[in-house]
Amino acid sequence: MSIKITINPILFSIGSADVRWYGLMMTLGIVIVVAWTYISAKRAGISKEVVITSALWAIPFGLIISHVVYVLDGNPGGFFKSEGFTIFGGVLGGLLGAWIYNRLRGQPFGRLADAAAPGIMLGLAVGRIGCLINGCCYGTKTTLPWGIIYTQKSSYATTGVAVHPTQVYEMLFDLAVFGMLLGLRRKLKAEGSLILLCLATYSAGRFLLSFIRDNTTYGGLREAQIISLLLLIITVPLLVYRMREEKVQTVSLVTEK
């Protein structure tokens, strides 16, 4: 027995343009990230101007990189189309845009990124609801009782075939990481540690979940897995360095006392 997804992915149409649930949930996810960062940054002593301007840089960068990653993932014909985005590309592009702005202003980026980290995971979880309805990011075929079958022709998934609900798997994983970051945000005091932990954990999860995703492969690995490995190679050593640096500083303070 499988679960049928009967919701029309198209929320409404304006002329020949379709507005999908995916677009709505992606927008809601972005709003959640910005709102979370705004509230958390205030507690961290970061000005409203920095948060808002960083968001104005992050959003367009996120959309552009998100679309580029989608095109590179075996969709070259979608380069000049307005549809086709990837959550992984959106996160990395958004962080890049915010980093560039803060770099140009000579402001530390780590504290702002740490403030945004839990909100990013919460926004990702919301975005996956849109993926579930849209029929994108679906998994491989399965006979498990919680497999999902898409019935709408406007879905991006193959209709009438039971597949792994990888969108739900990732949504639950994102919420678990969100809870972990909430529990550790006051314990990891070195600037940049929380966002590094966020990226490393998310990358590890995406790497594993991608084995049951129905995507184009490159040398046996999917694009998300290649990006995940690169991020793990970068973030894990940096996180270890930050943790050691924080430990040394703590020991120095105790010794001075």
C-alpha cells in the first residue's frame, strides 16, 4: 500500500504562467530565514541594517546560484527558463552573497552566519514541503508502505509509480539538525562554528539521502553528493580548528585567573 499525492502542484495560473506550490513554499522558507536571522542577530548585537542589507545581497545570489546548480545537474536546456532551482545552490549562493557584502563592509561574517544557521535549516524544512507537492526531488522506486505515488500530470515526478518520499526524509532530517543547532548555539562560542556545523551536518545528510534520489550521476555520484563531499572537506577541518581555538582561549582565560 502506498500514499497517493493528489494535490495539483500548480497553485494558480496567470495567463500562460503557472504559480506552483514550490514557489510559494520556497518564498516562505526565505522569509523564515530572514526573520529568524533578524531576531537572532539582535540578540547577538548585530544591527538591523546589516541583517536587511545582507538579505538583499543573499536572496539574488541564492536564486542565481540555485538556478546554475540546477542547470549543471543535467538540465542544460533550462538555463534561460525561470523555473528550476536547487535548495543546495540556494543555501550556498545566499551565504556567498551575504559574505561578499560583509566582506566589502569590513564586517565579521561568522557571527551573522551563526545567527542565521538554525533559521536556514527551518527554512529548508519548509521548502521541502513545496518539493513534496511539486513532485521534484523524488526518490527511487520502492515497495515500502510509505512510498508515494503522484497522480497529477503537472507533477515533475513519474506518475503511477511508488517512490521513496525523499522530500519527507530530508524535511525530518532538517528539523533534527534545526533542533541540534538550537541546543548548541549557546555552547559553541567561537564565531562561525555554528554555521560550519550546520553545513557539515547537512552535507553528510544530503550525501547519504542522495543514494535514493532519482538524479543524474557523475562517475557514480550525484551532483549533490559531489557538493556535499567538497563542503565536508572544507567545513570539518575549519570546525575542528575553531573548536580547538576556542578551547585554547578558554584555557588561557582560566590560567590567567
